[in-house]
Amino acid sequence: MSTSVSPLARPFPDLPPVAGATPSVARAGYKDWDRNDITLLRLAPGTAVAGVLTRSLCPSPEVEWCRAALAGGRARALVVNAGNSNAFTGARGRAAVDAVTARVAERLGCRANEVFAASTGVIGVPLPIDRAEAGIDAALAAPACSWHAMAEAIGTTDTFAKGAAETAIVDGRTVTLVGVIKGSGMIAPDMATMLGFIITDAAVSPAFLQDALAAANRRSFSCITVDGDTSTSDTVLAFATGAAGNAPLDGDDAPGADAFRAALDALCRTLAQLVVRDGEGAAKFITVTVEGATSDDSARRVALSIANSPLVKTAVAGEDANWGRVVMAVGKAGEPADRDRLAIRFGATLVARSGAAVEGYDEAPVAAHLRGEEVEIGVDLGLGSGRATVWTCDLTHGYISINADYRS
């Protein structure tokens, strides 16, 4: 974790324990640092699991392992390494994942495909098996830790630990959902973000949990971007221990299914926005809303074109009300757009419509809006009912400094 905290940081909340889930952390020494960098989450027998994983065509072996293991629908443990992504490491990387999952499975007396693995850090360096196995043994011997300690242990360039919680009434019982996440750079997910883990005591079937997580992802993790780069290791996993004792959620007709979906949606949205608030070098949190598109998917693609534009992001960093850059980003998105129907606003101020600047446009309120830490950009394409919101941050010199020095 960086010692220089993002100005957009949020304090870590007081997260409750989740029955059936026990986190612990230890130091494996994946990098030359004095901190915990391996996390072990033990889960009760019968825990359901769901996941969304990177669509990168150069995924880490951990992603490939999780993709295969998800077919089983059940989990007994999660092991997370920080400081080494184990990506693009060939046979040695795959052997490391096999060794890690086998070690945990042997210690817990479960099947290897009930152990899930995730790694984050430098690409191209094989995960050292000896350090991994020693770290696993240390984590198994360590006492249970807080969710805050887990969030700190999975971080890399993060400047603050990130977590959130929600509750829902399911089958007359209060169920708890807790999430921790890491991510700061290489954030332009098309499924999830860097590494995120959601744990609930609700009883949920693997199929329903997968459907609910995929739907929540489309409205949260897949609507954030920091720098337009998608990681080789992006992973979000959800675990449902069933310890709350509710009748298992197995479909949308089950009592409390809507409440569970709503809580999961809210949790994922909070976690996703926390990642943007820790964008490398970020000083401003930007919400981009596009409406009037031919479809929701089209609106999302236009919004991401705006949110990923270096020119838009640097204009916001410089507090420059240059709405022409938004016009540019709309035009290059490759989606239906009509210059003469386009309207653009910054905050509550309409700056352009019908293909021209608003008559009598006063830049002063826009400049005032851009001086704040929270910036809103709104676009109305005037073509249909499609709508989407995405979240991003500004682009500053800090981003260059962090990534130029990343391996040193």
C-alpha cells in the first residue's frame, strides 16, 4: 500500500464478520517489502461460488484455474498473492497454481478444485513455489484477521484499503454481504476489476449466485475505467456460505431474491467506485452519464469513449471547461450519433445543444464545478431511450510517475 493516500479516499468501514468465512494473512515475501502479501480465506463446507473473470486473451494461470473450478460451483478456500501476478509465465506459472491449490486442499482436506486462487503484481515473473507454500503454511497458522487486514494484504499500488457491506432480508432472515477489493491502475474491465471478493452468509445456489453477480457486474465493475487498460488477472469472486440458514435462493421467485440482488448491486457499485477513487494519480472523481442513445449498450460504449479519452481526462485535471473534447469523444465512439441533436452538460449547466454552444453560455459555473473533487459530465444523444453511467478519474502527472517507477 502506498504511503501517499488518494485525496478521493474513503475510510475503511467497520465490516461485520461473516459466519462460515475466516480470513487470515501472512508474509510470503513476494517482493522486498515489510508487509503481509498472502491471504487465505477459509470457507465452510458447501459454500457456493460464482465469478466473473477478465476477457483478456493473455490471462494469468490463476484466471484459467478459476474459470475451470467455477464449473464445480463449490468452494472451501481462496488464496490471494500480492506483488506477483504470475501472468505470462508459461508452464512454471501453471505449476505454481497447481502447487498452491494442492497445498491448501491437502491442509483443509478438500478437493483442489474447491480452492480458488488470484494473484496481482508484476507480469512476467513466475510465482516462487517455495515462498508460496511457506506463505500458505504461515497463513494457516495465523489467527483470523479482520476484513481490513485482508484488504490491505491484497493491495499493490493501492493507496487505501477498500471494503463495503450490505444487508438484506431473505426468507425472513437478515443476511450479510461483505466485499473487499483492490485496484488502482490497469483498470478498464470488461467483466470485473483487478481483484474483488464478496462473501455472504446467505444460502444461495451456485447458478443463482452466478446470475446475480453477472448482472451486478454489468452495472458496476464493467462501468469503471482509470486508464483504458484491462488486466491479465481481473477476478471477482462471490462466496455464499449458507450459514444464515435461509431457504436457499435458487431463482427470482424465491423469498428475498429481489432484496439479495439489490444488496449485491449496491455492494458492487460501491466497491467499483472505490477503485476509481484510488485511480493512480487521481484528484477528481468523474461521473459520465449518456442518455438518448439507440440502446443501453450503445450508451455505455459512448460513455466509455468519453471516460477513456486522455484529452477529456486531462481537461478535467486542468479544470478546463473544454466541452469540445467531449464532442470529439462522442464522435469517435463508433456508435450512432447526430451532431445536430447532441447536448452536453457539465454538472447542472448545459453548455451545448443542437450542434452548437448554448446561446449566452456562461463558463463561470462550469469552471466552479470543475474545481470540485466530484465532476459530472452529461450527454444526450437525442436518438432513443438508451442510457448508461460510467465512472472514471482525471489523468495527472501522478499517473505517469507511478507507472514509470512501477518495477523499481
